[in-house]
Amino acid sequence: MKKTNFEWNDESEKAFQDLKAYLKQLPVLNKPIQGEELFLYLAVTNRAASSVLVRKNGINHQPVYFVSHALKGAELNYLTQEKLALALVITARKLRPYFLSHPITMLTNSVLGKIAANPDASGRLIRWITELSEYDIKCEPRTAIKAQALADFLAETVQLKQEELWKIFVDGSSCQSGCGAGIVIISPWGEETKISIRLDFKASNNEAEYEALLLGLKAARNLGISRANLYFNSQLAIQQSNGRFECKDEKMLRYIKALDKAKEGFTELNLELIPRAENIKADHLARLASALSNRSDPIVAGRELVLQLETLDKIIAQVPEGDWRYDMHKYLIKKELPSDNKKEKEVKRRALRFVVIDQILFKRSFSQPLLKCLGLDEANYVLRKIHEGSCGSHLGSLALARKALLAGFFWPTMRKDSADLVNSCYNCQRHANLQWRHAEYMKAVVAACPFDQWGMDIVGPFPISTGQRKF
């Protein structure tokens, strides 16, 4: 063994004393002050999800509570962002008193905040977002780890390198039994997401190819993807979208415009033409969707290019003050809240159920596409068109409100306005079936004695008969 000269100097003594002092003051759980802002950190691995809730004390973060959850079953197959969302939901359920009495700031460098604000999120994320809407949660980027407790996290969220891109394979299919689209999304770390969508309308082969492209870009946006390579085996769609082939068909021009608009949500998107042999997975998914013939399929999509009523497409961007949409519209666009404290909390609570697209307010729906929010004038126009228009059938109030909802529109007083319109419709009152029923149900009388006595009082005594009988 090599001998070394060991020397214990003043600097070593100071370091030793500092270490003992630190070990005596290990971080313990702190009690937050009522209404104080709390900060939340999340972390996930392949088999576990954890979180820590901390409070700010000067420049330091002190832990308030920890939550750890072991993933099992289908949770192991979730994408990384879905695992982060699951960790947030589990934390909110276990620490509900803290979430109800404190504003929560979630510090993360992932795209979880963008996914929460995405109107086209998947069904699982929509349920979680709706469950979290009752809390005051906001998302901010994490600049540094200040809490010592964060060192105990199982792992940090996987961050993509700048040069890593997602891969998206899409293909469309059109046959006699129907039309379908197949999508395969591959993450930089090898996770595959396969989607098979049946198109709920008859389309040509070129239309099915464009629909598959648009649906693939929409699915990528749902996952928070901003940089991707999109692979496609349709030379016509690729060359027309790149401007190399001239397009004269008006319907194809509309698809190209929709495709250009869908590309705006990506920082980098490369469209590449590949042979059909390299796109077998997406082709099989598209053929599977087109072969199914009923509406009970897992995913059924309507046409991407839906034309709304021309009158409603001209709604101005600035919603007038006094309209029910004004506060929500102003908060989602300018992040401005009403001065009234009670109204402020209500707007923030309901904000996650709405989204603004192209300066127009939409409401999220559980089992339908986004619902267009209408003012009173537009709502009255829609109800009259459905009730007494060229294809109107003078429906009842409940059926009228439901049909307006299924048509893709929403406003808070749908049922009341429908009932008022039906009750004030002249044709409905004039041609309605007359009701001959009594206003009240007839009631059976068990005892008939009172009527016998009344009859005797009215008729009076009879001539005396045998046995001295008068009645």
C-alpha cells in the first residue's frame, strides 16, 4: 500500500462541522399557510410515477408532501406524457385538500401544458382534464431544481434531443365497403402508436389519402409533437402539397389549403414519399378500417372539411360586452379576468372546457367534436332554421335542443330558448293535436251512501206501500 501524508487542517475541520450541522437539519415536511401558492414537480419512469408538493420559503423550496405510484396493467403502455398526466391526476386525488385550498403551479419542461390546452386531446386525457378543471392549476417551465427533496425522485422526464424527430406513417383506403385511414406514430425512443379510423362518408381514393394526411397531423398535435417526418406513399398528394404538381380540382384545392393550415402547428415537418412496401403497417390499418361496415367501430371520423352555415362563419372576432361568451373569450385570448372575485373563480374553473380557434369560442365535448359557441342572435337563427326551415319538422323543445347540439352548436340556455320558440310558434299552436283529456284524472268513489241520501232528499217520500214503507 502506498503511503500518503494525511493532514487534518482548519479547512477540513470546518467542512466536517458543516456536514454535521447539515445532517442535524434534514428537510422535513412543512405546513403551508392558508391560500399560499404551492409548487408541484412530476417525474416518471417505465414502472413508476412520483410527485412532490413544495412551498416557497425565501429562495428555497420546502417539501409539503410526497406521492408515489407504481404503474401496473395498461398504465405500463402509456406514453410518457400520459404517464405525467396520470401522475398529476393521482396527486390531485390524494392531496385534494391542498389542491382545493391553494393555487398550484406545476413546474415541468414537458409538453403536458400544451396537451392540456389542446382541443383535440384523446378521450383519456379529456376525462383527466375535466377532472382537474375544478382546481386552480397553472403550468410553468422549470428553470432549476431548488428543493433538496427532488433528488429523491426516481427519474427525470425523458427530454428529446434537438436532432431527434418523430416518425409518422399514414395511408388512406377507399373500397366498396367504405373508406378508412391508417396512422402509425413512432417516437424517437421506439414507442409505436397505431390508429385505425373509419371515414363516415363515401370518398374517392385521392380524398381518402388527403383525409389520412390531415388525421395524421391532428393525431400528432394531440401528442404535443412539434418536429416530425411524415412518410406517405401517395405521389399525387405529396407532389401537389409541395407545389410540383398543378391542381385544378376545386375539392383538391380545399384539401391542399387545409393541409397547409395543419402544417402551421409544427416547428419542423418533412413530407417524404416512400414505396408502398415500406408503408405496410399504415396500409393494413387503413384497409382494416375500410372493411368494417357498422358505426360501432372504435373510431369513426367525419369529413375534415366541414362547411358550417355561411352566416355563422362571419362571426366577428371581438365578442360584444354583455354576451355570455365575453369573459371566457377575453380570458382565453388575453388572459384577462373579471374584477369580481366570485366571477373570476368561475371563469378559471370553466376555462378548460372551452378553447378559442381562429378567434371563435368552442366548447369541448365528451363524445362529439368541438361545439361552436353562439350568441343569442346566432342561436335564434339556428333554432329557427332547424325548427321551421326548409327541412324543419317543427320538433318539440327537447328534440329541438338536442338536434342543435348534435349539429355542433352550444349556448347555455339551449333548452329554455327551444321551449320559448316552440311555445311561440304559430304553426305549432294552430296545427297541434287537440287534447280532449280532462285536466285532472277521474277519481273513483268507494262509498255511495252520500249519493243515496241526496237522491232521497231530492225525490222526497213515496206513497205508503205495504208494510208502511215510505222510501
